[in-house]
Amino acid sequence: MSEDIVEPKQVDIVYETDEPVTYEVIDRVAWIMLNRPGFNNSQNGQMTYALDDAFNRATQDDDVRCIVLGGNGKHFSAGHDIGTPGRDVHKEFDKRLMLAPHTNKPAAELLYTREQEQYLGMCKRWREIPKPTIAMVQGACVAGALMLAWTCDLIVASEDAFFQDPVNPLMGIPGVEYFAHAFELPPRVAKEFLLLGERMNAQRAYSFGMVNKVVPRDELREATAAWANKLAGQGRLGNWLTKQSINHVEELRGKTSAMTAAFHMHHFAHAQNDLVYGNSIAGVSGKDAAAANKKDAGEA
Ligand code: ZN
């Protein structure tokens, strides 16, 4: 019976750090940094829950008036963890949303439950943080990393930043779980972005309004801090109401409905991959993804 509870799969997980996210408050700005630079800040469950803790800490602290999300190291983030020793899909964490455990669920229900919580649910939750948020992006901002940047109110990118969602060409999946693509980009550009899965550089992203400001790499932190400090000096409630107003406009344009529809197609594709390849991401590893990415970019 499909309703059966199953024995959770035992998978060895080796975390390289117990601090996958760092947190620091400077001048009423919380600096939340992804901190797995050795794995290009790949997002595992450990990082997701640490991020949720950090966002919640910044939200609860009345002295924090603005939040910056960045990544330590060369890249903002290479996306969801699909192959480091710390990949922890089969680990249970205390759910933050009203969802049941996922690790003891059979077949497609496992991933559907996990991604409702860890990807779609978390991103929607972070978008609603009642304080202004700024993503500070350098280097790669790929697939799952887009979702982190897109949940923020503003995006400041360095000239070397690039944005990419290659999951259709790589895995036959129509984009990452938080399907904001056609809200972040004009529809035809979003189609190009998803169908071809090629890199979009910061300047082109800026031309569509997906990025607010592009600066040289060595000015990224300074430029982000200037905006963060300005926002932190403004009225708390005004900042909250203003971001909510724009979020509401996106709702009137159907953002959540669009994301819900796409999420189910995303999971149909995961299930199809499982049936065809015995693996929900079509057996693609982090190495495969990096190699395909380099080839696309004309690198060795
Ligand atoms: Zn997924």
C-alpha cells in the first residue's frame, strides 16, 4: 500500500563543518553568510536549517533592522547539495512548517514532503521576513542558489556573478522548486533561461531588473553595506509595509499559484526520473553538473 511507512534509508553523512552559516551583526545589519566554501556553498539540510535559524534570529532581534545574505568564498552558491559528503536528504530535521516527517515515506512522497519544507516552504517563509533583505552575490548563483537570492528584496551582484538554472538540460526538471523565474525575468527570457540552461551574467540580469546593482568584485561588500546601512536607518514599519506592498503585487500577478503549479510539475519530473533512471535527479552528480557548466561556459 502506498500509505505504508517505511524504514528510513541509512546513509553516511559527513559534515565538514558544524557552522554552515555564519552570523554577525554590524551597525544594526545582520550579515548571514553561507559557509561551505570548500563545496561552493552547496546547500544541504544542515545549511537550510541553520539559515532558517539565522533569519529567525535576525527577525527576533529588534536591534537588527536589515539583513544581508551572502556567501563566503569564491561563489555565492552552486545550489542544492547533490553530491558532497554532507548531502543529507535522508536525515530528519525538526520540521519548521506543519509537515510530517519525510525520511520514513515511500517513493515520491519522501522528496515531495522534504521539498515542500526545505525548498518551497522555507523560501516562501524567508520572502515574508518583516525586515528588508539584500542578497550579495559573487561568482556562481546556480539553481538552488537562485531561490536564496530571489527571496531577498534586493540583489547586489559583482561583475563576475552569473546566474543559471540548468536543471532542465541536466535532469529534465522544469526549473528549481521556488519557481519565480517568470517573475524575475520577462517570460521569453525565462524560457530561454530554463530551456537552454545557460549562464546569464550579472550585467544581463541587471538589464532585466533581476539584479539591482552591479559593482566590481572588490566593492561588493562596501556597496551592499551602503544600502543595508541606509535601510537600517529608516523606519522599521515603513520598510516592512513597503516590501509587503510589492510582494502583494506579485501575488496579484499570481506568483504563489504559478509556483504551486510548477512545484507539482517539478515533482512529476522527479518521479519520472526515478522510474526511468532509479534516481530522482537522473543520476546527475555535482561533478557532472560542474563539467557541463564549464563546457557551456567554454572553459576546460
Ligand atoms: Zn526538487
